[in-house]
Amino acid sequence: MENNLSLIILRFSNAKIFGVFLSIAMIFILVVSNVSAADFEVQKITSDIYVVIRHEPPSLWFNPNTTFIIGKKDVIVIDSNINSNYTREVLAELKKLTDKPVRYVINTHWHEDHIIGNHVYKDAFPNVEFIGHRSTLKDLPEIGGANRKGSIENGAGFVKALKKAIETNKDFEGQPMTEEEKLGYASDIKLVQSYLDEAPNFQIILPTILVDNKLELNDGKRKIEILFLGRAHTGGDLVVRLPKENIVISGDMTVYPIPLVGSTSYPLEYGATLENLRKLKAKTIIPSHGNVMHDDSYIRLMIRLLNSIKTQCEASFQKGETLEQMRKSVNLDEFKKIFAGDSQHKRFIFENYVFLPATAAAFKQLTEIKNKNSNK
Ligand SMILES: [Zn+2]
């Protein structure tokens, strides 16, 4: 049941309260004009590095920022979008900046919101190469495939539940809706609809260039390091580092304002991987969701959160507790307050993207370690 839910909402989370909403199918018509320029802004980082910052409010579904690195002869793009129309809009913005072709698309990880628009680049630039972590070859078809099936099957019911919440002015916890929740749910409806509209024609593109630990490129203007710093948000998060400009593009490893730990994460390693990210000492950090950061304070806060999750989950597991018991033992209220404040909506996101999936993923990791040790 809970597993079923996780497929519905976001493909990364574990929210148990949604099951009841998901039975009735609806037909959606994507109004392309919904995808308007106000959904994003293009920020200039240097004379030839730009980031498309998404304006969708923090909520339950996601659409990532895109980074353009313009080289001497060609362009590197980091991450595509959750739907091809969004990606076409992003590509149109790139074309306003340069007529150089896209040579590489780097997918920071295999989550669908980062890869569905890949084929837009392939269609426009037949020689483009797609760079991803080696684990993508397995995880995208297997875990991603299962998640995709769930999202497609349950997406219509999820949209219906979101619409009903807005109509009845009751959020998923039965509370009167705040303005922030209404905006968030409305954004979710748009994103899920755009996803479902394209679903029959999804063209999933796997990486053509694989990274294990490090790959270095040179675009004639700068060195580009593509790094795997350890497992964190997924088993194959890539970070892109530009040493000359001291910029790091950190993918979903750092999501603002609420971290996206998610059910396909590795909470026992996440904190250490973030520590590796921090050690890069970047002056500019570009997350996949949220604004550009100029210091490491958010990374340090996330490290504290992830280390606390690890320590508390390990202590619970050592006592022989079940996942249900673990969720009673582990207390993240301090962090919920820091990240979400008094916002009803952000607290809900924290519960469903941090607390529930992080405990489940930590429990899974701890069980695997225990089984491995007992088989020795
Ligand atoms: Zn992700």
C-alpha cells in the first residue's frame, strides 16, 4: 500500500496518506499555453555560463533547473525536464544566447524529471552525447521503469485528489488550505498533467558516455569535471565542477528549501557525500531545485540533517526495532522547524520527502548490511 503511494506522488517518496485518492481515472488535456515564460528565468552566472531557474513553487512534483556551459565551439547542457515542451522552451532560451550546437547533455541522475526531455536535444543535435553515471544503465530501466508505470497508472487519480483538495479547501491532512498549499497543488497539477500527456510517447534515452568516478572534458574555454562523490540522493548522483570559475552544479543532492532525500536515496552515506561536495569549496553552487547558492551554509545544514538521520536510524536498528518503531524513535523535529518553519505546506513536504522516505531507505540499507554480514 505504501509502496503504491510512493509511485503516485512523486516516484521518489513514500507518502502513505494518498492511497485513498487514487482510484478514478481522468482524461487530461494539456494546454500547452500553460507552460509559460513566467515558469522560469534565465540567470547569467558568467559571460558564458547560464542557469534556467525554475519558478514552480516547492511542492510534491518537480521540474529541474538547467545549466548551459557555452564553450569555444559547442555547448554543454546539464539536465533536461519533466516534459518535452518544457525542454523545448529551455532550448529556445539557449538559442537566444548562442547558435553553437549542444555537444553533451549531462544528466545528474536518472530521476525522470531530469531526463524525459533528453530527446529534444537529440532531435535538434543528432551528434549529441548523453553523460550519466554507470548505475543509470540499470537504475533508469529498472527502478525508473517501475516508478514510471506507477506514475502513469496513478497520476490521473493524484491530479483528481489535488483538484478536490483545492475545491473543498482541505489539504491532504484535512486542514484548511493555505495560499502556499493552493499554489503548490496547482503547480503539481500542471506538472503531473504535462507528464501524463506525454507518457504514451516517452522516449527514454540512456547515457551514451558513462562515468564511474570522474570524467574530464575541455570545451576550449575551461576544464569541466564530472564527478561521482558517493551515493546520496540516488546511487549515481553526478556533480559538475568548473574549476576555473569555481562553480559546482550539484543536482538533487542539494534541493532547496526542503531537501529531497527520497526513497531511492542512501541516507547512511548521504552526509559523507555532502561532506565531499563541501570540500570542493565552490563559490557558486547551482542546485537542481531552488536558487543559486553562494556559500556552503545550506550544505552544512543538510550534512547535520543527514548525519542525524544516520545516527538515529542506526541506534534504532541496533535495538532491533521495526521500521514502524524506528519512525517513532527517530525525531527530526529540530530540522523540520529549521527547514519548514511554521509552513503547513513545507512541513508536509518535509514529512513526505525527508522523514518517511529517509527512514524507509535507511532501514533498507541497514537490513541489507545486516544480511550481508550474516551471510559471511
Ligand atoms: Zn532527483
